Amino acid sequence: MKTVEDDKTLRINGVDKVPFAWFWYFLTDGAYGWVAASYFSFFWGYLLVSFLELIAYILFMVDLTDMMRYLLGNWFFYCFIIYTFPWIFALLHIVLPITQGGLASPTNPRTQFLTNDWFLMIVGILMWAYQSIIHISFTQRLIDHIDGQNTECRCDPFVPSGLESGEKEFAYRVAVAV
């Protein structure tokens, strides 16, 4: 997100680049490394977790619950930890001094990437909070649901005889009539 029109924010050697290529190039850069790390962690974190959840959900909807159960039981409950990195990197880029790759400087306030960092941080916190609430609230419920569907009935079903069911029905009608 450019602050002003002539910002060279997504250029590599004078050529406009898509964010994917841009964050790979600037990941180790001293001035732009934190914002590149924010892009990097947004892309890979959400691809890793959300894409796997989508595949597991599609399989779950066609009654192939093994992948969903495996992922839920092993690490999806804690995946909201992965979602903290993007907004933390954006926050670090805002508050760290220029000597540490940040934007903060009392004598030379750099505004390039500041709007981008605020956007990445605010959206990152909102998405992190939403994903955390969803995963914490519903993961155990989905695990219990899957486990309940995958169990085989090992009981000997009792089928009442006509006499027993007739007596119960009569007793019920008498109780309701009173």
C-alpha cells in the first residue's frame, strides 16, 4: 500500500513487483525486513493453516474424516499462534528505531510503509482474534463430533415386546388423563 504515488514500495531495481516476489527479495533487508517478514508470515501462515483446513473440510464433507481428526488432534488447536507473527512483525517495524530496521526516529520520521504497517497490524490483529476465538471455541466440539461419528455401535439393542409397550402406553395415558 503506497503512502504517496511516487513511493517505490513494491519495486526491485526499479521494476514493479507483486508482493510475493517483493517480500522474498527484501526479507533480509535492513530497512524493509520487518514489513517483508510480515508479508512473508501472512502468506505462509495462512496458506499452511487455512489451506490445510479447507482440504480437511472438503474431505470431512464427503465423510472422509481422518485428515480432519488428525489435524485437529495434533495441532490446529494451537494454530492461532502462527497468526501472531504477521501483526507482530508489522508492529516491530513501526516501533523499532531505524538502526534496528524500524521506522521510529525522533529526528527523521520515515513515512514510507507506515500506512502499510498499520493496515497489516490492524487486519492481522482482527484476523488473529477471530481465528483464535473460532479455534478455541469449536475445535474440541468438532473433535467430539468426529469421534462420535467414527464409533461403531457395540450394544445389543433391546426391542420391547408388544405386551410391554402396550402396558407402558396404557400407564402413560392414565397418568396424562389424571
